[in-house]
Amino acid sequence: MSSRLLYVCEGGDCTERGSGDLYQEIKEQCESLDPQEERVKVRRYPCFGACECGINVTLFPDRVFYSHVEQADVQELVEHVLGEGKPITRLQGQVPDDVEEIIWEMLDSPY
């Protein structure tokens, strides 16, 4: 099984809401449980275009889009992305479907 990609938005609005610290916390927790990044790679993403819903985090290729993510959600998020927990439904479905679809198309693109 190839590793999945967890992207944390680093656009202006998400950064103002603390996405840098959130990214660091998620990355550290994932690396402590998956040091070789065999299950998930945590990366920054320039902007998802859903600024009003930030902090936004996506899991690809699973097509899971989380919004309004906070530090309090990190442990549950890490458990989910490492396959030890369920998707966090309270953080889903807050971004318009067309915005999500554009993100999936960009992430699917070979460019």
C-alpha cells in the first residue's frame, strides 16, 4: 500500500488561524507513529480556496476534506489518517462540492 498524502493549507487565512502550528503538530505526531512515512506523508499546500472554512486539511487519494480544524482535533485526525480511527464527520461537508472537486482534480493531475 502506498502512503497517503495529508495536506495542511498554508494560505493567508489558514495561516492567520494557526495552520503553521497545526501542520507542525500533525507532522510530529504522524512521524512519531509512522517514522518512514509508509502510511501517510504530511505536507503543506499553498491554498485550497476555501478560506472562510479554514483551517483546511485534506487526505488524498481518499478525498477527505476537513474544515475548521483546530489543535483539539489533531489526535483524532492522526488516528484517522494512520488507519486507526474513523473519519471525523463533524469536520466534513463544510466546503461547497465544486470547490472540493476542483481540489481533487488538481491533486489528481500529473502536473
